Amino acid sequence: MRKGICSKCNELIEVDETVNPYFCPKCHAQVNSIDCIKTFNRTVNSLKRKGEIAFAGSTDYPKAYEAYSNLLKLADDVLVVLTSTAISRLYCSDLHHIYIREATNILVNGSSKVEINNNNAKTLSEFLKKFREDCSLILTAFSAYKTQSKYALNLYHQALEEYIYFLNYYLDIYNAMDKLNKLFVEGPDVIKEEIKKAQEKLKEKVGVSNSSEAKHDFLDMNNKVTTNIFPDKKKIFTIRMILYGTMGLGFILSIIGLILLSTNDNKTVSGIVLGIGLVMFVASYFIGHNLKSKNYNLNY
């Protein structure tokens, strides 16, 4: 028996490829068993490709999670599908929404359906280690953000209270008879002078002149805090493409150096060309390999 997708009801079913025609066990329609298996394989490959492109290419983690979660419904017994679904959900986290619990539940609930053996035990161990490090990174960033937001919010509230206090002070001045008489004689400059004195006093206490400025500082601080706490995969992809190009150029120079050594009497120039080519090739290979090993490998 193999997995297939019914061409009539589009449900996941088990089919016997040796029996044709085959009756769907869910909608009881007559279907072609080979076509059901082909439809299943096409769907799996399409979802896998969408998830890989969204995760490693455009870093659109919600889109990657959507593709991998649909793929997990079809292939819930494949370890790499399970880990890809969990890590893409974790990477949907930002400073406002944390998905550590959901990602962990995906691993716990799916672990019973995946067979762990000598071939994939090491891969799973390395994944769980990196998964724990990323969870710690998310919690640290979220904690720092909450602390800064709380401080800025308290500052805003303090400034607002001070503003209300001095506003009442201005009203008391306005209502006093002697201030009214002075205002009548000297004009609005008196009020401006009193406001300036109050603002200077407010700055000494809370560092801002009024609640509007405090609110602006709070919003400005909040907007400067980035919500993307993971590395930019696009930059890593660009660097790797440059390294591949350098490896290719080094390989070509090495071939040219070998040809010159065999046909040219000037061994010095030939040796320099060969040496430069080998250095470029080897250095690019090891730099690219080191860069790749620092990131999740979601290849199937």
C-alpha cells in the first residue's frame, strides 16, 4: 500500500498500485490508483519547494510555515518535514508574538510518528541543540524589549502627570486677580514667560518638556526596535554565490597553470598562475563550507 490523493475528493488515502481501477475508501468513487500516487508525489514536491524558497530564499517564515505544515499532513513520518515545520513556526516569532510553545508542541506531537534510528539520531540531536539556542535568543530579545518599553511608558506617564499639574498651575495663575491685571497691562508675554519657567522645571524632573514630546520619544524608541531577530538569509545566499564564482575562477586558473607547466619553458609564471588558482579554489571552498554549516540545512 502507498499513499495517494483521491482525484475526486482530494483526500489523503492508502492505495494498492496493483489494483486498478481502485475505489476511494473515503468517497467510494472509482479512481485510477497510479494517478492517485502521482498526484500525491506532485503535491509533496510542490509544498517542499515552496517551503524551501520561502525559508531560505525570501525569509518569508509565515509562508514557509504554511507550506511545511501542509506537507506535514501528508508526510508526518518524515523527520526533516517535522523539524522544518517546527523551525519555520519558531522563526515566525517577533518582539510582539512568541511561538516557542507552538513550535515545541509540533516536535512533541510529531515525534511519536517518526522513526529514530542510527542514521538520523545525530541530525536530530544537532537540530534540538540549535533549536534551544534560538529559543534562548528569542526570549532574551523579548525580555530586553519589554524592559525598554516599560521604562519609556513610565516616563511618558510621569511626564503626563507633570503636564496636568502645571496646567492646573497655569489656570490658578489665570484666575488670580493680580495676574489678570498684569495680563491686561502687559499682554500675553506674561503667560509665555510662566509657561517657559514651568517647562524648564519639568525638564529638570523628567527630561522632557511636555507629554507630547514624551509620547514622541516613546514611539520613536519603539519603532527603532527591530522585530527581525534572525540573520538575513538573502545576504548569506549572495555571499555564497560570490564564493562559488571565485571557486570556478580558481579552478580555471589551476587548469591554465597546469597547461602552461607542460607546454611553457617559463616555469615561474606557470607556477604562480597555478598557485593563485589553487589558493582561490581552496579558500573559497572552506569559507563557503563554514558559512553553510552555521545555518539550518533543510535539504531533502
